[in-house]
Amino acid sequence: MAVNYLWDCTRVDAYPVENEHQDVVYKVHWSIIGESDPDLAPNGMPYQASIVGIQELGPPGIDDFTPFESLTNVVVTDWVIAAMGTEAVDALKLAIDNQINEQINPTSISLIIGQ
């Protein structure tokens, strides 16, 4: 099953002033949405699953500072992925895959007696 992972790393916490820089990002509130191939669902809509979290970032190096107005979701997502490490990112993707697989092939269902 192919899953497309969409990161949102646009909500951040920043220090107003840090080491002579303004609006220095130190924490990212991230989310990942995984979407399956739309062909897997009977209605043509992809199955979706998501995970949210917070990632602390280390202080930027003297040469690494990026002004807040120059930040994009792609730039900050790269920071988050680097800070998490490959194993943690792979574990998140696996958890999303498992949630989608559970929707496709449920191992448990909820029923109401008398209806």
C-alpha cells in the first residue's frame, strides 16, 4: 500500500530575541497526515490517519540562523525530521500505516445491541 505523508510544521514557538536575532524558533507543533491511494477506498476517497506532536529544536548556529519571514513549511519540516532522526520518523510513518490498515481491514468494530 502506498501512503503519501503530508507534514504541517507551520505552528511554532519562538523567542522574541535570542543572541541578537529576532523571532528565533525553538519548538515546532507538527502534524503528519497519511493518505492512502484513493483506489483502495470504495468511495474513491483516500483513507487517512494522522499523528501530532511537538519537537524541540536546538539553538541555531551562528551561520545557520534563518529569519522568521524566510521560513517555510518545507524548511521547518526538514528541521523537525533532522531533530527527530530517521528511526523516529520511520516509526511515525509505520504507526500511520497501521492506522490506515486498520481502517481497511478492521480487527474490531463497534455495534449497538437492538439496532
